[in-house]
Amino acid sequence: MTSVDLSGFQAPGRGKGIVDVFRRRYLLQLLIRKGTSTRYRNSVLGWGWSYVKPAAQFFIYYFVMGVVLQFHRDVENFAIYLFAGVVAINLFNEAFNNATHSIVDNRALVRKIYLPREMFPVASIIVALIHFLPQVVILLIACLFLGWTPTFAAVGAFLLGLLIILMVSLGLGLLFGALNVRYRDAQNFVEIIRMMSTWASPVLYTVAMVQTALPKWAFDLYMLNPLTTAVELFHFAFWSPTTSADDPAAVLAPSIGTDIFLSLGISIVFVVIGQLVFRRFERSFAQDL
């Protein structure tokens, strides 16, 4: 009886997870192109909505926190401080939301052909990143008018904060994206997390206010939120250089160095857990859809 060499084959539907996504970059590019081209199809403003929505959100927050509550008196260049935090949290909210719905939104492809399922959350997060970049350009232009000058520390802080946000979005997106296929209640938890993200990070207030209001153990717990560290890194990159502080790092939390390492570690844990849960549920995606 002749034996057949099956070493070059692999079991259907079982790949190497996220690694396979970047091994098939052409498919990833197609999904990204699809996501960007269909986002504002048949829309009058089109890509203009990428500016209108964050602008409306910024002005509402600025009116309430800056004009009504007078926070602008206590925070130098409060508009820059606020906008830096808003664009950071908006990136997380959009990337997380997109990744959660990515499998369900692409049910036709999932049911008909096999490709690494992680490709859908990854592509949706990259689409969110593309829509995030114009907002950063507007923030950067505003900072330049206030005397911002590029430094390696500022650019490094921005990239590090961006990395933390994308890793947290990917980890949670894989987790809830998989759960959302079988349990549609998952998207309700996602909405709660997205709503809390703005208030659980120093976007509308400063870290110093939290440190004053909370006991040390509660403040340490607050700083374990990776988004808090990411927002603070955005503040260091864009807002701090526009202030009159002699040391831009002085406006950050005293433990920011430790917080960065902890946030990176927690973000990696999120990605690992998200990948494990995703691979556990992906076997039944086609049936559940």
C-alpha cells in the first residue's frame, strides 16, 4: 500500500494565528482597502466625518470642562491637553469597536473561504489607525502654533503610546470579536468599556487630580490601566512641550517609567489571552454565523 506524504499540508482552519496575518500581506491589503473604501460610501461628507465627529466631541468637552467648570484656568493650554487625550481615546474606541464587529461584518467571507480569521480584526484596527492619522496632523499643527518643536523624546513617547493603544485594542478586539460571534451580548459589554475609557483615563482631568482624590492603593490601581499610560504619553509628546514647564516630564505621574513597563506587559497579556480565546472559538465561526 502506497503511503502519501502529507507533511506539506495542514489541517483546515488551523493556522499560526496572528503570525499568518502578516505572512499573507496581500490579503490584508485587500481587506484594508475594502474597509477604507466602504466606510463612507454614499456619504456626502465622506472622509470629512473623520474630522467632524472628533471636532464635535472636542468642542462639547471643552465647553463643559473648560468653559463651564473652568479647568482651563488650572491647566495651561487646556485645549491641547484635551485634544491630545481625545484623539488617543478615539483611536482605542474605534479600533476596539471595529475589531469586535469584524468577524460578524465579514460573515460572507468567513462562511465561504478559509483565511486566517485574525486578519479581520487586524485589518479593522489598521483602518482605524488610518482614520486616526489626520486627527494627529491637526493636533500637530495646533501644537506648532504654540511653539512645539520635535524631539526624540516626544516622538518616542507618541510611538510608545500608540503601540500600547493598538496592542490593547488588538487583545480586547480578538477576545470580544470571538465572543460576539456566539454571544451577541458581548457588544453590549464593548459599549460599556468604550464609554468608561474616556472617564477612566486622564482625558478630561489631570492625573494630579486623581492622585489627590484617591488613596495611594487606589491611585496605583488606576495607573495600571494601560490607556492611562498611553494618554499620558500623548500628553508628554504634544502638550508638555507647549507649556512653560522647565521639565516636560514633571507634568506626568511620578511613576510613569514603571507604569510604561507595566502597561506594555499588561498589553501583551491582553493580546495573548485574546489570541487564545479567538483560536478556541474560531472553529465554530462558520456554524455560529
